[in-house]
Amino acid sequence: MKKLFSESMNKKRFIISISSLLAFGTAGTGYAVYEGTKETVNLSLNGEEQVIRTHANTVAELLENYEINVRSEDHLSHSQDAEITDNMEIVWEASKPVKIVIGDQKSTVWTTADTVKELLEAQKITVNEHDKVEPGIDAEITKDITVTLEKAFQLTLDVGGTEQHVWATSTTVADFLENQQITLNELDRVEPALESTITQNSVVKVVRIEKVTDVVEEPVAYAVITKNDSSIEKGKQKVVNAGSEGKIAKHFAVILENGKEVSRELVKTETLKESKDRVVAVGTKKVQRQVSRGTGSVVKEFYVSSTAYTAYCNGCSGTTATGINLRANPDMKVIAVDPSVIPLGTKVYVEGYGYAIAGDTGSAIKGNKIDVFFATKAEAYRWGRKSVKIKILD
């Protein structure tokens, strides 16, 4: 009985062992079959690449396994409904929220752009070379970054009277000039004020102001001093000292705006040379007559156009070009001549006037023209303007 029971038990153990082996073999075969039905996928999630095996039927199911909710702005290499196939390459890149500020307009967009330039292009925002973009156009896009765009506009810049049209973004006049590399001098004037904000079609003026000193040299006329001399015949004079002009330097403070003078102020007068008085001795010795009829013979005679003047006419000093003081000698007979026609000092006889001396000149006395001297205006007016014969005496 014991032997029979032992054999029976051994048979059972063998049967159990065989059954166990068969069961294990069946399970291993099922696992191998399960793994064998998976698809191999090359998966890139936000730049992290991996090779996986999956039973997911679609791209959506695969991403759901990674708890990825796909936004419409995300980059996905396939549609979410695409069927998973063996050795498939799936790329997913999550979009990032970015704030865009253009003037007073603000918006938030989701993007997969790598740089600010790519972002603006994707949003179809045109940027020209004068626009101001912060951060720079090549800056990398990060989460919650703010991109600010200031659109440039044209305005007029006038520096020192030279105008040009330039581009700028909305800023103050001070910052605008700094960006244009315009250096202001201490006296320069800026319109409008530096703290003002520029806008399209603004006109910014920089008036270049200079303060310079201008030195002008001027002659100083000498004074004529007369002294009575009893040794000289009345009506005659003698120059004791010819005299000489002086010279002064006037210093002016001159304000220039854009190179043009706008004000001038005398700040100093400097004497460079003192003038010396002209001293003339005037004869007081009485004579029978000033010019004798018999003092000489007629050398030449011709007709001249004549006018008359007094010692007190406008612009007259009362002293002739030869130094005769007509105011002190109102009875003298003197005529003004053109020295190239009648030399000064020549004795003459003028028809209707009498014997006289060519002792004066005048700016209007040119050629065959003379100006006869009278003591009073009434006499000069009576003479008027007329043609007379003149005789040159030796």
C-alpha cells in the first residue's frame, strides 16, 4: 500500500510539473505576442528625442499617454487623427505665451517661433529698418516674454539752417537729438523744448548760436584850430601844423544765429593813435583890396557853369580845402573848382563876381564848373545857376 501510494504521488507530481510547464510556456508566448504587436515610434517632445514602442492607434492617443494637451498654436508634425505606423517620426513643440505691444495696442499670442523676428513674421507684422523693437529682432523667444514695437515715422530736422527728413520713434526731443548724434553747444536754442515729445511731421530746430567779438578800426578826424596873425594879410592863411588823423578800435559783442548776425553791442572803445590838431594862422592885416586888377595878365578864358554857396550850407565846415576860414572872412572872394581844370591857389576873374581865388573844392564840382562864395544865402540865391566867362590870371 505504501509503495502504491508513493507511486501514485510521484505520478501526480509529474502531471503537475508537466501542467505547470505547459502553463508557463503559454504565458510566455502571450507576452511575446503582446510585445510583438507594438509599433516603434521616434518621438520628439519639446526637443527631447526618444524611441518608444506603443500600442496607441493614433497620434492623439500617444500624446495622451504623456498627458499632453495639444493647443492649436503648437507645432505637431502629424494631425492628431493620424494612425500610428511602425518607425513613425512624431515631433511636438509646445507654443509659448508672448505679449506684443504696438503703440497703445496690447495682445497675447501663443507661438512656437524661436526668435522675435520669426514671431513678427508669423503674426504678419511688418518691421522696417527704422522701427524700434525690444528686445532685439534676433532675441530668443522665452515664456511670457514681452515684445514691444515702436513704429518709426518721418519728421524734419533743421540743424544750423540745414534741413533734412529723418526717421524716428515717439520719444522726447532730447532723446531724439541724442539718437541723431547731435551735440548741443552751450548757447544753442532748440525748438520745441527738449522735454517735448516728437510726433509725425514734427519740425525740430537746432539754432546754432555764437557770441563773437568784432573789432572795427575807425579814423578820428583832427580838429582845426585858427589863430589870428597880424603879420599875415587879411584873407590869407598859413598852415602852422598840418595835423593828422587819429585811430580808434571799437570792440563789438556780436551774436550770430546760424552764422547770421542778429545783434551787435559796443563793449569797448580803444584808442590806437591820438589825432593831432591842424593849426592855421589867419591873417588880420588889412589891405586895400584882396585881389588887384593889375596883379596879372589873362592867361586863359572860357565859359563855365556856375552855382553859389555859403559858409553855412548843409555839410559845410566853413573852412575851405586850402584852409581859408570863410566864416571869419565873409568878404573874401573865393570859388570852388575842379583842381584838374583850375589848380587851387589860381587867381581868376569871374564875370559878374569879380576877382577871386580858387581856394576850395566840392564833390559836385567836376570839369568846367565852379561854385562862387557869398556871405549870405540871399546873395547865393540871387546868383542861382548860370553860365559865366572865367579868366585865368597869371
